[in-house]
Amino acid sequence: MNSDFSVFDDPIILDKEISDIYKFASHLKNTELPKYQIKMGSFFLQGREGITKPIQYSDESFQLLKGYHNYTFPIHQGEVELSLQLYENTNCHYRINCFGRFNNKSGQLFSINLTKEKDAKGSIFLVQKIKFSDRLKGNTKATKAFRQMKQQVFSELLYKLGFDITETNDLLLGIYDTKSETFLNTTSEKFISDFLMISLLKGHFMGNKGYQLEILPTFNLNPLWLSSDASSDVFPEKIQKRQGSRSIPLSLRFKVLERDRCCKLCGRSPKDGITLHIDHIVPYSLGGLTILENLQALCQECNIGKSNKSLTKY
Ligand SMILES: [Zn+2]
């Protein structure tokens, strides 16, 4: 075999899209989770590297993070093992998955899509709609309401914890610029920590992963929703659809971050340990438009501080 031709035998190297994914994967491989801790504000969970045995969900030989980012986190009931896996889901559609194992029970906790926008110079957006797939026997309406309620409660929790969640419950965890090989809105260490933390929290909310975190309330199914005559007025207010949309397209988010690079209020950048969110300068609720000129990058603290101020002011 002539080794000079091996490059051309491998279609992966010829495809720009895929080589960007490889670049991103190698960036993650070179990232270490600081002190094996995952953090949420001042709260942290102390873990250690490695898991007892591989968590395998399909015969994917194409796992770009194989051997990297496997951790064990002790919780009060035992130990949760987490494994990050990056592979092609379907036709050129990549995803990072977090699989978990607790008491020999294993399953997927959370996954996030890797998407690209035509307009964003090869950047990879790590964005995912928060959703649940609970099934309630024989009641599609109650099932739908239960899923929506979980989705809403979990999304609001993530929002309050400072994550970038849109009105339509899309979580934006990272924007990776393949040119500068850096995240634009966060650091790679924080991205890994956030992803693991969200996966662990999601497992708690899913309720069927065998563990519950003591810092969160237990999520119990209200038997009322299982009764067949459940009408919409018994569903919590939270699941009622919000009016309108202020969601900011991904390519516009990219442009704001590329322009601002740091928080417009306090001047800190992701290097200082903050994550950047996109904020409407004139609030959407006051008629502010979703255009580049009315958008700015703010760190999560300034963003939450600003929205609290807006609430009392108006
Ligand atoms: Zn700030």
C-alpha cells in the first residue's frame, strides 16, 4: 500500500465540515476538567477521572472522544459515572452525548447538537432544545403536558443558574470558532464542566436514571394528570405557551460575540471565568428589536442584574 495516497483514501480529511469537527474534538481532548470538579455557581461536585468499565450504547467505532472525559462523581446515594462521547448521529449530523451509569443502570442523560450556520465563518454552535421523553401509559394528552412541564421547569432552573436559554427552551452552551480554535462565549474547561453538570441535573429530572441529587427537589408525577378527564386548567401555569418570541438567530449571536468579545458592562471576557450571553439593549418587552445594533454581549451576572433592574424600573 502506498502511504502517499492514504490521505485521499480517507474521505474525512477531504471534507471541510468534518475536518472542523475533528479540530473541535481534538480541542476537547486537550481540555482538562479543572481539579475534576464540576461547578454550578459556588456549588461544586468533586469527582475523579475514569469509570469502572466503558459505557457502550451502540457499535459506534466512530467515537471522537474515546478514552477522554470519563469521570466518576460521588453523590449521597452512591457514585455516578459519566462518559462524554462525540460521534455522527445520522448523515453528517454530529452530537456530543453524555452517558451515565449508576448502580449498574446506564443510559443517555443529555446530548447536544453540533450545528453550523452559513453566515458564521465555520463556527460550531453547541445548541440543543431542552426536552423530555417520558411516557405515561395510555394518555397522550397527559404525557404531553407532563413533558412540557418538565421542560419548562428544567429550562427555568438552567436559566436561573445562569445558562443561556432562549424563550423557546433552546440551550446555547457554546460557540466554537474553528478559525481561532477557541470558544467565543466561554472557555473549553467551563464548557466541559457545564455539559457534565447539565447532564447530571437532567438525569435527576428524568427520574428513571436511578439517582436523585439531594440539592434538588424530587420530581414527582402528579396522579391527577393520569386521569383521562384531565383538562388544560389542571396543568400548571408554567406550561402555558409564552407569547411572542425574542429569540436571536445563531448567526446574529455569532456577530455580536465577534464584535464585542467581552461583557459590555464590566469588561470581563471568558478568560476571566465568565460566560457571555446576548442581551437586548432596549428590552424586547419595550419594543427593542432583535438586530445587531440593539444587541450586546453581557456576562451572566451583568445580564441577570440588568433584567432584575428592568423589572423594578418598568
Ligand atoms: Zn459583566
